[in-house]
Amino acid sequence: MRANVLARNPLAGAFLSEYFVLLLTVILFVALAPFAVGLASSESALNIVAYLIPLFIAGTGLTIVLITGGIDLSIPAVIALTSVVGARLMTGESSVISVAVGVGAMLGVGAAIGAFNGVLITALRLPAFMVTLASMLFFNGFAVWFTQSSNIGDLPANYLALGKQLPIALTAAVVIGVVFHLLLSRTIFGRWIYALGQNAVAAHISGVPVQRLTFATYVLSGFCAAIASVILTGRLETGSPVLGREMLLDVVGATVLGGTSLFGGRGRIYWTFFGVLFLTVLDTALNLMNLSQFAVTMSKGAVILFAAVIDATRRRFVAFA
Amino acid sequence: MRFNQLVFAYAMLFLIGCSKQQGDAPVAQSGEKPLTIGVSFETLQTEYWVAGFEAIKSELKKRNIQVLEATADQDASRQLQQIKNFITRKVDGIIMVPKDAKTCIPMIRAANEAKIPIALFNRPADKSDAKSVAVVADNTKLTQETVAYMIEQARKSGQKHKAMVILGDLGDINAIGRRDGFEAAVKGNEEIIEVVARVPSEWNQEKAQAGVVNALQANPDISFIFTSSDFLFPSIVSALKAANKYKKIGESGHVILGGFDGDATAYQMLVDGYLDATGVQDVYFEAEQSVQAVLDMRAGKEVPEMILDPGFVIHQGNLKEKAQRMWGANVKK
């Protein structure tokens, strides 16, 4: 039936395809470009790419966690703590070694927080929502205490290049996207992840190492959030204990909007990219349209809700077909 | 046919949209087109920022300057994107309330590279190679003056007071200045004031309320409270009422209250006789100076890196005289 619909009507085909959110983004761009002065310009395209990279990288880690049926609310805390730890190690230094140590520490701390979450969720069988919510609060507070609320500047120039030079950040995002995509689509690890999200009990009976797999997904999520932090900290030239505090809704929103299920078992890395792209284009377009903040917030909410309703309708239709 | 017409109309609009960004920057001095200034606030969460935003827009309107507005929802990364969007739109100047003193440096640098003058409203940037002008209240001095007035009232009561201070987000240089002003004022007055609670609010009303409730439970005899921002007064008043300690000046059990900002709530509390004093930031002065600084920089004039708003302390003794300059009193109207 679905094949018939697709054959008969290309519009229906687009509506049913997994590229639907990308199509919505194109429609949004084309519809708003006449009103958002400068949206269809190379500078704006660069802004959009620069803004979406950290969101996408953090969203990539979250996607894997969501596919297993988990959730990671600690992403903002990982970003904040890794930002200040790395900045503290690098401030006032200029050598490549200090940058390597700083970035290594950031990635290590990110993975360690992920491991902390993973251990509590698997060993103590605590709900992921509670564990990651608690670690978000704890590590956010720890970051503020660690710096006594002050920001850390004077970072080495060769580190700042990681955030400021778009090709470097873009390369990191592409590599992470491709590696995680291949991991999910071409490896036994990926098949286990989907199996775990679809039915954890069945996956366990089938020999999937559920505990180790769950642990690994949280480590990967923490690691991805730390990479996002490396880029954000470099771009803002500052280690900040509140960095990324407002990012959680955007990361979760974009990932789910892309099509990854909050209930597990379904998700793709490129879906997350589409979701992030949609949110970033929407944000930039509304900003360029010179609407008041209240109008921007309400429009953003309305457009996201509209997109979510259309997408949910589409999924029901696909399932029915 | 209708579809073709629609496509044609859209194509025209699209071309206009694209061509505008190619952007011949408007020229105000020639009188042909007004200038455009981008105004980016990190938040509009409190009355003070809304009043500042409106004061800047009103000042720009008065000078026939167009406004592009943006608010970053307390997200420095988003604010950087917004500043870059302003640059994409080739604005003639930028006025910004940054999230903090450091994360704004790449934003200022981006404006510098695009040769767009930039002024910081109410929050200065740290020293760096990035060039901007900051128009800021003298937080430390104004707080010190406000708390000194409160201490004077405490001294008149003839008894020693236990004090609570509600701190702001200590990542915000203004909050740090107000904390330092408070500490400087109480230092040397230990025979009158004993600070028993320093409540962190992170500029969050719920956190402030929880902190004040806890502090009042731990120290029921607190009789002197200074808040780093007037917007936290509803939380404080609620906690004081719950503890049956919200009394007018002159009534037995009155808690000496002081604040900073000069918002509408503080004005009403002054009028009703509950608030002893508040340090008022002169929003209109700061807005006018920010706009003027951008225009002066654009004209190539020398502008100091920091323009200080002296502000003033308003209290029961000078309320009638000073109320006209208190932005919160005007918001109320």
C-alpha cells in the first residue's frame, strides 16, 4: 500500500520519507527567506553551521542514549564542568602540550561523568531520569563552586582556534556524525543498541550485554557533550560554570524533533542532524526577522509544535501503511 | 495561472530579501535613510532589563534610528549568534547587555572586525584587545551608600541587628559589585550589624525565597535585609509575611529593608512605608549614554571605555524629590 502511495504521488512520498524534517527545514527556509533579511546569505549560512555544530555533537551522544530507552539530562552540567576544568588547566598557558592536556582533561571528565551516570543506572538500577537529573544538579553546582562563580579567560590561541575556526569544528562534527552513524548502522554494537531500546528483556535473553551496553552509551553521551564543550569554550574564549545551561531543551528538542523516539528503539544520527538544522534555521530566521523576543519565543514554540504534530501524523500514517 | 502568480510574487519577495542583505548600509547623516542599531539583551527576565530595553528603543526612536532587537535567554552562545546576525544585516551600531564580562569578548571582537561600533549597557567587559564602551552603574559605590543609609537607621534604633544579604549570580560582575558594596558598608559597623546569612539567589526568585525562608528559620531574629536586586522583593516579602515579620517602618518588629535597582515593586514598597531605601540605577541616563556612545564612535570621536552612571539612593526622606527619576515609579504610572 505504501509503495502504491509513493508511486502515485511524490508529495505523499516526501511526506512519508525519513527526510521529512529536512524537507520541512527547506520549506521553512524558503518561506521565511523573503522576510528574514540576510537569511539567504553566505554569512548567515556560516552562522547557522557554527551554531548547530555543538548542538549536533551533543545531540549525537543523546541519540544513542535515547535509542536504548534512556535519557541524559546531565549534558549541560558536563558542558559546564568540562569547560571550567579545561580552562583552569589552560589559562595563561600557550604551549601545545597544555592545550592537549586541557582538551584531554575535558574529554576525560565528560566521559567520567557519563561513567558515573552509567554505573548508578546499571549497578544500582536507578531510573536514568533521576540519576542524570541529580548529576546535572550536582555537577552544575560543583562547576560553580570550583570557580567560585567566576569565568576563566586568557586561554591559549591555539586552543581558541578549535572553536573559532569553523573548518576544524565542522570536521569534528562530520567525523563524529559519520562514526556514530556507522556504529549504529553497520556494527553489532548498533544492532544491540536498537534491540535494547525495543525490548530490554528480550535483548537480555538474546545475549545482549545490557548492563555494559547501557554503561557505554552514557560514557559516549558524556564524551560527546565534552566535545561540544571544547568547541563552545573555544568559541566564547571563556571557561564558564554556566556554559550550556540553556542548551538542554534545544538538544533534547532537536533530537526528538528529528524523529528519535523518547521511548527507545528508534533513531538515526542524520535524523538528529535534521532536527538540529530545523531548530537552528528557525532560530536564525526569527532573529533576522526582527520580531520582539516574546513573538520569537511564541513563534518558535508554535512552529516546533506544528512540526511535531505533522511528524506524529506522518508516523502514524507510515505505521498504518 | 494563480499558482504562477504566487510563484512570481514569492520570487520577487525572495529577491528583495536577498538583495537587502547585500546591504547598502543606511546613511542617517545624509537624512536619506535612518541608521539601524542592533540591541541584544542577554535576558528580559526582570523589570529592570525590560525598562532598559524600552528606554534604549525610545531613545533610538527619538533620534529616528531603526532598531533590530534580540534576546539571548541567558545563553552566551546564542548571543554570539545574534551579534553575528546583526553583522550579517550590516547594522550601523550595536548595543548589548552581555551575559558576563568574558564571553562577550569574542562578540565585541566580531563587531570590531566588521567595523561596527559597540556599546555595553549596564555590564562591562573584561580588559582585552576588543574595543567597546560600557555604560554602567557604580554598583559597589551605590550599594555601599544604600547600605550605609540602612545602617544609619539601624543605629537610630539603638540595638544590634542580625543581617541577611541576598546575593545575585556571582558570575555577574554587577552582582559581585553589589556584594562588595554590602561587605564594605558593614565592615567597621560590627557593633550594629552582624551578618548571619548570605543567601545565594543566582538571580532566581524561587531560590531566593527558599534561601530567605531557611535563613529566617535558622535566625528568627534577623531584622536587617539587603537584596542585591529589587526584583527579589516579592520572594522576600512572601517569606517575611509567612514569618509574621513584614511590618511598616515605625511599627514594632519592622525589618530594615534595602535593595538595588529601583523597580516598581520597590517604589510601591517605599510609598507604602515598608522599604527603607534602594539604590536606583538611572536607566534613562544609561540608555541615552549608550546610544550617544555608539553615534560618537561611528563619527570617529574619542569615547571613554567606561561611562559611569552615578545613580542615587532613594529613601523615605527624599522620596518625593527623587521619585521622578526612579524608573520603577514611571513603570508604575
